Amino acid sequence: MAAGNLNILMVTPGYPPVSRGGGGIVSKALAEGLAKRGHDVLVLAGCPQRMFHEKPYRSDIGKIKVFWVPLIRISGEKFSHFKEAFPPNLFSATFLKAIKYEEFDVIHLQGIGHLLIDYICFIANNSKKILTVHAFPRYPEERGNILLKLLYGVYFSTLGRHTLDSAKIVTAVSSFSAMQCIRRGVAPEKIRVIPNGIELDNYHPVRPDKLARKFNIEDDDILILSISRVTWYKGFEYALEAIHRIIKETRKPIKYMIIGDLEDKEYQLKLTRQISALGLQNNVIFTGFVSEEMKLQALTRADIFLAPSLHEGFGIVILEAMALGKPIIASNCEGFRCILKNMETGILVKPASSEDIANALRCMLSNSELRSKLSENASREVKKYDWGRCVEKYEEIYKIISES
């Protein structure tokens, strides 16, 4: 359903290439999809990293007008988990306050638990807001100290509460996220579940020769691939233990490649020590950030895709692996089980269980028929997650909001 030409303001705490998190990737894909359908899209994107710019500045990307909004800078590794949650700096706050929000047909806020989102929600004199909840922050509750947990509770009774209440419609990327919204007091009738998606046309097999040369991947190597930021809840320590067991048992030439930003130095150091203790220095490859071309080569070359996260709001990387027809092993967390069906489109394993991961790897490596079945089913299932369908669903909501 086309909603006509709309003037859309999208607000996101991170946006590629400055931020490479899942929320930013989704925001970019949605903005580009809307622009292709003739809508005018302005993006306000937080800049959580240290940059040369102290003040907001414009840098259009294709048909998308993007204003980069520097956030307050706080140094220190212990704050790295919250870099996209910090509020706008003084220059940014002044710039944001001068925007004429009433001129937009709809304001789409991407995420909860980000002070940039809360600030705009508070100052915008426009009631036509939609809020997308990808996931609620987990670090304060699971890893934070008493003070952080207290501050988190205060936040959701004040700013977070205001943001949730101000949105006319709240979209959730999964039924789990929708239930979290309800537990936070959001009325069920104003919640819509719209899963994320990918541009399927961008995912096709390619020659992985550059990947093989750069990372010394031999033809007979069994390549197990993960694509994820390296941070505390991704569960890589359990994957490493499982791969160690399989190599020890089978003596197969296994390489485990992890593609993604090394953003949590403390966690990375923990993994490095574990790799050394297990003797996996020649088996594990941390690539850091790579280009889309190199990522596509890795997905093409991979024999098994592994996603060992402890929790996720949604699994874009799962869709990417499905699009390339990869057999998938993923933890049975909320963001993955809403996509995968156990033993039909992938194998779901208990989170934080190296034993379950090892059992799944044994099963995959010893059963070519199962691998083929999972790959074929995944290739068919992923078609319903094409971004074109997602954009249409958001257009329907925009029309409802803009006409209200």
C-alpha cells in the first residue's frame, strides 16, 4: 500500500558507516527503501565515536539527507557499552531544538534506552511519532552494579516512560520484544510486530578468493563463521570451547572466523587468553570490521554459520546466512528462535552451553543430508523477510499516523 509522498524524520542513535550495530543497519535499510519509493527522508544520526566534528553536520548518503549529531564524549573502557546511549552534546542539543518538527508527516524513533531519542521525543512539538523497539538494554540488569541498576530503573520511570507513552504506535521486531513492551506498560493495542529484513538481491554467491588469500583459508579447511560485534553477550567463549572439543575429537582442519568490530576490549582480552589456553591460535580468526564484499565472500565460503549469542533482539545475521543457504547453528534466544525452526531451518542450542554447540557441530559435520535440508529450507524461508515487504508495512503505519 503506497502512502503517497511523505516527509519522514528518522532518528537513530547510530547509522552506518559511523556505527555498524544492528539498529543502525536496519535504520539505513529502511531509510533507503522509503527513499526508493519516493518519500523524503531526513535522518538524525548519533555520532558515538570520537570524530573531528564537535557540531552537527550534514553528509547526504545517496537520496538520504543525514545530519550527524555528536553525542557527549566520555572516555574510559567501562563506558563503551553505553556509547550510543549518551545524550547529545551542547552544540547538538541547540541544533536539535531549532528543528521544526511539526513540518514532518511522521517522526520515526529507532530504539529505546538512548538519550538522543528521549531528548528529541521530549522537545518535538509533533504528536505523530512511531517508536521501534529492537530490544531493551540488558547490560544494566545483567552486568551492572547496584548504582547502575538503580539509574536504569529511574530512567524507565521517567524519560523512558515518556518516550514509550509519546509514541502513537510502537513497533517491535519480534513477539518477544512486543511482550517486553507490554511488561513496560505499553498498551497492547498500539503495538505492531514488524520483523526486520534484508535486501535479498544483495545476497548471492561470489568467488571467495580474496578472503582465502587474506586469511589463509585452505581449500580443505572447514570454515565455521560468526558475524557479530565482539562484546560480552555474544557468547563466543562457549563457541571456542565447543570448537576445541570438535578439533580434539575429529582432527579435522577447522577454522573459526569471527567478523565484526572488536568493541569490548575487556571481553576480547578474555577470549584471547582462552584461545591461547586451548591452543586455538591457528584455528581462530578475528577479522575486525570488513567490507560488504569481504563479508559476502565469507558467507559464500562458510560451511557452517554459528550464532552463539546469550540474547538478541533480532538476528539480521541469521537472515544473511539464510539468504546464502548456509546451515545454521544458533542459540535458542529470543531474537533467533523467532526466525529459525529447530531442525527445519537451523539447529537451536541452549544459550551459554558449549556442550550443546559441540553436539550440534558433530551433528552437522557428520550428516550431509541434514546440512542440505537445513540449507534448502532456510533459502525458502528467508524470502518472507525481504525488505520490500517490511517497507510496505511501515508505509501503512505512516499513513495511519500522518492522517490522524
